[in-house]
Amino acid sequence: MKKHIAYLFFGYLLCIILVVTLPLNSANDFLSDNYLIEIRLDYLAHVALFLPFAFLFYRAIPIRPFLIFVLGVFFAAAMESLQYILPYRTFNINDLLSNSLGVIAGLVLFIPPLYRFLSSFL
């Protein structure tokens, strides 16, 4: 059972790497031009993208939530730093904060309160 969760987690990480490295945005990007209470929608997309990180990490490799937080923020920083060196992407500190907020929200939501509920489905 743990093996398919590990595959799911590493597939999820690969998807994040692809989203971060592929030239998906343009000058007239839909998410960058729309705001929700003065918050750009792409920041909410960054939060949503990193929200499952903690749950999938904990299911694949059950370690302490603090270590998941540290590794999640490190991974978020690495993904945003990778965009800095790509000529068609840009580094944005707000994206990094949104990524980190997604990791934190995933910890709060999924570990441990909803872990018991969601683990019955996986």
C-alpha cells in the first residue's frame, strides 16, 4: 500500500517541477491579471499546488511534521529559485510565500486531524 503512495508523491513532485519549468505563462496571463480581494489568483494557485505536499509526503514517508515543513519550504524555495535561472520564467518572492503557505496549510489540514479520515480512502 505504501508503495503506490510513494509513486503518487514522486509523480506529484514531478508535476510541480514541470509546471515550474515549462513556459506556461505569457504577457497576458489570465491568472496574473485577476484579483480576489487584492490577491492575485495565481498566488492562490500556488497555494493549491503545494497544498497536497504535506499529506502525500507524510503518507509516502511518515516523518515528523516539522521536518515535512522544513523540506516543503526548501522544495518550494528550490522550485522558485529554479525559475530564476530560466530565461522564460521569473522569480517572485510572493510566489515563494504562496508556495510555503500551501505547505503550511497542508500540514494544518491534513496532519493529523484529517489524516485518519482521508487515509480510509487511500
